Amino acid sequence: MHKIFLSHKIFLSLLLSVAAFTSTYAYDWLARIDDDRRVCRLSIPGTHDACTGYGFLPQDTLAGNYIARTQELNISEQWAVGVRAFDLRPDVREEKLTKSSKKAKETKRTLQIYHGEFATQQTFNGVFNVLRDSLQAHPTEFAIIIMQHERSANRDGSTWEAMVDYALAENSDLIVDFRPDLTVGQLRGRILVLSRDTYRPTPRGGYIKGWHFDAEVDWQKPATMHGYAMEGTLCVQDFYNMTWEGGTTAKLEAIERLLKVANSEEVAKQYPNMWFINHTSGFKYTSTKFTKEPVSTSEGYRANAADTNKFLAERIKGHMTTGLVMMDFAGVDRSGNYDVMGKRLVQAVINSN
């Protein structure tokens, strides 16, 4: 009995050691990358609508969980499993506050992170606070933010540009100016902010123009990225609506097509500093339960992830470039009724470096 008990203790100790190693590796995986490695040639796990893992504000919780959930983990938890790129959709949330003395109302404006019509429980400034803490604890790492204005006819976004500019200015000590040949060493401990919408004449980080949503992945007609002084090219695959017959097949082919482009000698020769963003995210089902027109559902995101995350994880072989892989349900292999394989894909992307 004593020997059996001892063997169980050894086995448990081994399991804890493996778990600790895996956790440490995920927290600091960029520490293993050379300083002079170009970021555009890395494989980086990222999250689509990253803040839905926080859940939604009370008034949006029911519909948000049904329609707009694309993550199970919050930003801190995503960071812990190795995610380093985050898709953020801020817009201006207005809240009427009553002054108790005169019963007059004033408006409080916050840059809340949304997915469509639904407000998550995280703010734009809150994400920067989380990332600042993460980078201070792990200075070998970096973060990339891809953002856009989540516009809505139901919200007044007229102050969006000024509020975004102010928030980024407050965090200017962390933000790196975009250049196509940016290296890991130049980005360590800091954040690259890439915006698909403009908020001032010159970006604090970089602007992206010419974002693509089709499945063709034509690298000879790239999107452009530019910082204060330098411009680069981007090949992006963000084909997201798989509700039609043949949609899933088209999506899988698009994912594989961009993977091949990212590892093509011909592309590397013509565009040596081209960046790549490959979305496994998307949806397969729609609903009109909370809306007049059909919209995506959380189960539709899960059903798609079960196909796409597994597909790309199986296509990643040995040392290769995946670019930024923006996925749903990163860091978990099971969500709802689906095997979404988000943990498996994050690990495959990291290991390909």
C-alpha cells in the first residue's frame, strides 16, 4: 500500500510539473524567439471579438450570449494560454447619470467594447490596463491590437475618434509605431495598435486600408498598412459567412490558401515584409430570435470553429509562418455542444515558430 501511495504521489508530481511547464511556456513563449526575427514572419495566436469572453452588460446578457459570444476566456485568460493578438470593437456608450441635488441628468461616455449591438463587460481602457499588467509581468512578450469602430445606428459614435485618440495618447509609452520590418526585439514589452478606422491624420501605431472579406486571398492585390512614416502590405483572409451551401468548404479552402501564401517563396521574394492575418472565425447559423433580420448566433460561431480550428491545427506542420491567426473560442477545446479545438489551435500556432 505504501508503494502504491508513493507512486500516486510521483504521478501527481509529474502531472503538476507538466502543467507548470505548459503554463510557463504559454506565458513567455516569445522569450524563445530571437530579437531580430521580423514580426511579419511569426505565427501568432489571436482572438476574434476578443472581449466577448467577459460576458455582456446586464441589459445585453441574454441576447449577447445567444447571438454574439465568440470567446469563453477573458483577456487575462487568453494571455495566459499564449494569445498575443486581440480584435477589439470599441464604440461610445452613453449613460445618463442623475445628480441627486438638482435631479438634473448628465451623460457619461465610455469606450465600451461591443460585438454588434451588444456591450461586453470590458472597456477599451480596461483592455489596456490588463495588457499593461501582463507586459510588466512578462516583459519578453508583446501584444497586437486590431481594432475598428463598431458602428451602430442605435448609438451616437460622433465622439469616437477623439475618445480613441485620447485613450491611445494615455498609453503612448506602450505603443509602437508600425513599420513593415518591425522586429520582435523592437516590440517586446509593448503594443502594436492597428486600426481599420482612422481617428487622427496619422496613427498611433498603424492604419489598415483595403481589408478583404472574400475567399479569394489574392496576394497580388494586398491591403496596405502604414504608420507615421512607413507603409507595408497585408494579405488578409476574413471570409466569415458560412451559412450557404458550400460555405464551409469555401472557408476551409480560403484558410489553407492564405497559409500557402504565407509560406510561398514567390510571395516572400516580391513582398519580403508582407504581413498575414488568417481568420478561422466565422458563423454557420443565423437566427431572428432577437432581431428582425437574420444575424449570426453563438452556436453558429461554435459550429464553425469546430470545423476551422481543427482544420488549421492539422495543416500546421513543423516550422512555418501562419501570420496572425484570429480564432473563436481560443484556449478551450470545448464550448457549448461543440469541440471547438481552440486550445489545440493556439498550441499549434505557437509551436510552429
